[in-house]
Amino acid sequence: MNLKTAIPLSVAMVLGLVAAILGNKIVNSKPKQVTQQGVELVDVVAASRDIAPGTSLVATDFVVARVEPKAAASIAFRDPSLLVDRVAKVGIVPGQILIEPMLAPVGAQAGLQGIIRNGFRAITIEVNEFTGLSGFLKPGNRIDLLGRVPATNGQGQMTVTVVQNIEILATGDRLVAPPEGAPKQPDGQPAPMTRSVTLLVTPDQAEKIDLATTSGQPRLVLRSATDKQMEVTRGTTMDQLRGNSFASNTREADPVKQAINPGVDPFADNQKVSAGLPKPTTVRSVTVIRGGVESQVQVDLPKSSADTKLTGGSDLAGPLN
């Protein structure tokens, strides 16, 4: 190879080596994406499909998306590998950025137990078309629970609000509500009525609900999703439902009647005649005629005669001769 040929070839090799090095750097270096306003985007992990509560996550359940920093919460996940085998605590929709409060604690198992918060319990009660609001109950709804217990005054039973603002975890075996427009059964009929609901309660609330269900079938009352007010109630008895309170059913004592003749003992043995009646007559004036001369003589009446006169009996015979 002569000098004229070797020099261009050497230059070409050097230039090719430099181009390869620059090209490798360009390919391996990831350029930062920016918006039209020049804001740098950041990576976040978002759901790739609908995820039901209690579901254990796998790699295909999420994707990496690039969003503006203000759209990425500080607790949003950036590394997809941290989400594998975590359990969803709430329902997640496609494209929703995954954050820690959506997931059960690390190590929680899939299923209902994975969505029960620390310090709470799940309890299932039986319902029917009437006590369960005719099928309108859905997971995530909040309800009050009414029960019947013996009235404190012994007058039958009374209805009381046992617990308030309780979250429904599941209806039947469903942890999520069916989406709007979900297909019906193969025969075109609506899904059968749910016969049970599972509630998220504290241990104290679980005891009250169990006692209320043993006294009869409780009734569920649906609350507004935004109503967190805890009302103070005293229960309702049958007397109150009729419009009468227990106190009004108690007859007041009759007032003491005053004696007609104050100072006179009506129960004394010697008080046989009312003070308002005339005193009985014990003597009688008799006219005596002797030798044509009349005179008046006072004669004591026999006791029996006085009694007879008092009681309306016949009077004594005519004048004595």
C-alpha cells in the first residue's frame, strides 16, 4: 500500500471511530422530555386496567406515564417494581396514578382481609328486599342500622339506631359495584337480590350489631355519601308512635275532697246525725182537761218513740185523759 492510499484510509478510520463513539453516546443518553411551556416531565406509575379492591397487583396491572410535576403527588409511585404483589385497598380505574393510600399495608394478603383497616373488623348480616333497600345497596355506601329492643319502661318494644355511618365492604360476594350498563344474566333477567351485606365496623360496633340481630332482623338506612353527621336519638316506643308518652298514661291522683262540716269527725260513733239536720224531739207538750180546766203538761217521750219520730214513724196517740 503506497502513502497516497494509506493516509486517506487512516483518516477515514479515525473519523469513523469518532462517529461511532458520538453515536453511542447519543443513543444511550435519554433526552429529557419537556412540555411546550418548557416544563420538565416526571415518571409516575399508573393503572393500565380496572383493579378491584382486594386484588394482588402484577406487572401488567400498571404502566409508567410521564406527567407534569404538579400532577404527580408526592406519594405517587415512581418505580413499578415496588408495586408487584401489593394489594389494592380500593377500586382503581385505568390511567389513575397509584399512591400509597390506595394499597393495603405491605405483606397483606389478597381478598377481603387485605382491605380491612387496622383496628376494624368485618361482619356480615342477613338482609332481604325490604331491610336491604330493595337492592340499592352497593359496596362503598354508608348506612345506619336500626334494631328493636325491649323498651326501658316495660311497655313492649322500641326501635333504636344501633350504629351510624357504617361503610359497606361487600354485597353478597361482590367487593365492587357492577359498572353502569353491565350485562344482565344470560336470560336477560336482572341479577338476583343480595341476601347479605358485609360491614366495616369497630369491635364495639360489632358487639352491638350482633345483639341487635339476635333480637330480630335489623333494618338498614342509606345515608348520603357526604353526610358524616352523627345524630343523637333516644329511640321510639309504640306509645310515642301513638302520640302518648309513658308519663301521660299515668293517671294523676284525685284531689282530696274537703269535709262538708269542718271540725266534725264523720267517722266518730257519736256522730250519727249530720249537723245540718234538726235535733230530734225528746219531750212533747200534752193538753190535760180536769174539771173543765185545761193545762199543758210536758211529757218525756220514750226513747223508742223519739227514734220513731226521727225516722218518720207514727206520732203518739191523741191527748191523754
